[in-house]
Amino acid sequence: MPHAYNDDVRLAYEREGPADAETVVFVEGLGYGRWMWRWQRRAVRDDYDVVVWDNRGTGESDEPEGPYTMAQMAGDLAAVLDDAGVESAHVVGASMGGMIAQQFALDHGRADSLTLLCTSPGGPKEEPIPEETLERMYGVPDDVSDREAIRYKMAPAMTDAFWEANADLVERIVDWRLESDASERARQWQGAAVEAFDVHGRLGEIEVPALVLHGTDDRVVPFANGELLAEGLPDAEFVALEGAPHLLFVERSDEVNERLRGFLDDV
């Protein structure tokens, strides 16, 4: 597996698809490894050069001392593309990954387009994460196993109906998370970057085409934040997925993939 370096931080990434095609780079959310894009990368890899990488503190990338900043992680993305020999790319980010994508577009000017899922521009107009969700994310009971802890933290990000109907897939996701999730301290360090993030006043500087997708039943990043983001971007298409949760790219992968492919093919 290739590795890039940003200020001595080693960053693991994968690459697949036609070498002479336009590049699509995927950026994952807080604490998650690159497994989370398995559905989307399959949807585009026949026609696009696909890059998927682990954020600092996650998966096979290094875990430097934190807390981290969004500018650092946007710099990590730039380092990955540099190592891959890619000048610019279509950037797809979800949740924290969508924040990294916005920061990357502002700081580095190398985004051909942005696809922003279940994310926010931050700032004082942002609707905060609900308290009950924060409790599930950061208040895991002390007496549970690692497996149970992941299930406890993940529950608000999925609908109850999907959880009940896809027990085997949920267990596979838990396996993938056990293998590649950020450690608890790295998760806290990434979380510090999310808490400090605010580009709401600079959204007008992001002039590349953008696709903003958000589920109306998102219990992690409230739906109003997707609307706020799309309103601030000069060239954005906003898609509301009725009844979709935070992990819409898993639960509603067919719809997300259709929208993503259509956007990338037309941009």
C-alpha cells in the first residue's frame, strides 16, 4: 500500500480505476476508516481514478499527538494527492470528511468539484449535534465490550428499521470498525477539529460545482446544516433524502451512488 507524508505524518491510501481518468478522492468521517466508502468506490471505479485514504489517527495512517485541526487534515489530503501525482480531483466527503473537503477547497484550490454528504459549514448558525446523540457518541458505559461500544456509538447514525433488517451487515460494519477505527484519543483529537470548524463566512469563495446531500432524519448532523451549506455555496445542488439517517451512504447507497454518478458525469 502506498503512503504519503505530511510533516512526517504517514498517510495510508489506496488507488484503483483507470490511470488516465479523472480522479475522485473520498474523505471519511470522524473516527471511521476507508471501509466506509466501499459502496461508492465500487460505483465509480470503472470510469474514474479512485483514491481512498485514512485520515491521521485512523486505520493504517499514523496517529500523531493532537488535537488536530481541519487545516492539518486538509493538508494531509493535499499530501496524498501529491504522492499520487494528482494535480486536482473531485472530492467526496461525508460528515467530518465533508468539512475537510471544504477546507481543502479553500486552502489548496485543487478541487474540481465537491460532493458533500451529511455535513456542515460550522459556525454560529450551525445547528448543534443533539445532546442525546453526543451522549451516545462520547458517553459509552464503562462495562461494555469494544464490540458493544461501537454498536452503542453507532446507533444514532442508522435508522432502527435498517438496523433490524440488516443484522449481518451491521455486524460486518462492527468488524470493519474494530479493525480500523481511530483510537479513543485520536477520535477526541479529530473531534476537536470538528468543534473548531467554521467556514460559513467563506463559502462564497468556493466556486466549484457542489452536490450537497443530506438525510432529513439525520440525528448526528441535523438536516438544517445541509440546507445552510447549500445556501452558502455559489454553485450548489441540494438533494434532501427523505427519511435518510447520517450513514445515508450505507443505508441509501443506491440513491447516493446514482446522484454521485450523475453529478460526476455532468460536472
